[in-house]
Amino acid sequence: MAKVSTVVVSHSRQLAEGVVELINQTKQEDVIVVAAGGTEDGEIGTSPDLISEALKKADSQAGTVVLFDLGSALMNTEMALDMLDELEGEVVIADAPIVEGAYVAVVEAGMGKTLQEVQESVEKAKKWNKKT
């Protein structure tokens, strides 16, 4: 059975890859998490082309949840989605912190939750009180 995948979009390639590295320590083997960070020339920023590539790699019949760091990452993710002809699964962009959101996404996906359930859980991470 296909599981929901996750794409982490950041202005920093190292940050996106670091989140994926952290998440890979806790996820199940059959849950896909892909980083899309920086620009083609290794600079700070985001690239619709790199995001499109990540979305293709993460494409899952169960769907894909995308997490992003800053506003232009959202804009470039939306452009990447417009550029793609066809993906097997639906893609949703979650409004959540990328580290906590990615962690929740892979845990929920590993439990076989639906895309909508994963998105709802991921977006609850915005309200976590990490001090208690």
C-alpha cells in the first residue's frame, strides 16, 4: 500500500537536506521524504525546477505533503506544481514548521494515514508548546 510522502522546501540546500537526514532516523523505510533546497547554482533561494524534481521523486499514489520555510518557497512550490503535467497523487502544501511538520508527516504516513489526515496533523504542529 502506498504511503503519503513528504517534500521539504527550504531556501538553504543544507537546511532541507538536514531536515531530511534527521527525519530519516525515525521514519519507516517505505515512507519517502525528499529535500528541495537552494538554487541550481548552490545559492540561497528556491527553484521551481528543483522543487518539481523533488515532487516527481516523492510522487505517491497516496499523495504528497509539502513543507516550506519562507514565503517565496511557497510561491515557487506553487509555480512548480503549475509546471508539472501530471503526478500520480495529489499534492498539498502544509502551513507548518518544517522540522516538526516533517517529523509528524512521516510518523503519520508510516501509520498509513490519508493525505488529509497527515496534513491536519502536520498543521497542528504550529501550536505545539515545546516548553512543557
